[in-house]
Amino acid sequence: MSAFFRCPECGQQVEDGLVEMVFELGGNRVTVSNVPAKVCPNCGQELIDGYVAENVNRLVDRVIEDVDSYAKKVTRPPAIPRQITITA
Ligand SMILES: [Zn+2]
């Protein structure tokens, strides 16, 4: 599991928490909420495990593919960026 115990920025001991990851991909903004991470209570630094980040990336890739095929069937005003929120 994680080897992160101290904040690389300030050295404070980090705590378990849930964070948001935001991706900007091809005009889509995808927000992934409830991503498990270590959070520094001192400076707010967020540390996300490599395997967690990898899973989230895969999830986002899948969602983007789905959204792109969906978007072909639906006409949307192009000026409004799509906001997608998914939960890890
Ligand atoms: Zn810190």
C-alpha cells in the first residue's frame, strides 16, 4: 500500500482523505470526486497513490469515450463546456 506518510512540501504527517481530481480533455471537464488520497492538514498537499491515479485515469478514459459517442447523437450549444462529475 501507500508509502506516503509525510508531506513532501512541509514534512507534516498526512491524513487519509477524499479529494477531487479534475481533468480537462478535448473540451470536456471531468471532475472525479471521492478519490482516496493522503491530505496534508498543514498545507493542503494531496498525495494520490499511483494505482489509484491509474484507476481514475482509466475511469475517465471510459467516460470520455461514452460522452463522445453520446455527443454525436445530441446537439448541444457549443459555447457551453460539458461538465461531467463522476465518483471514484
Ligand atoms: Zn504539507
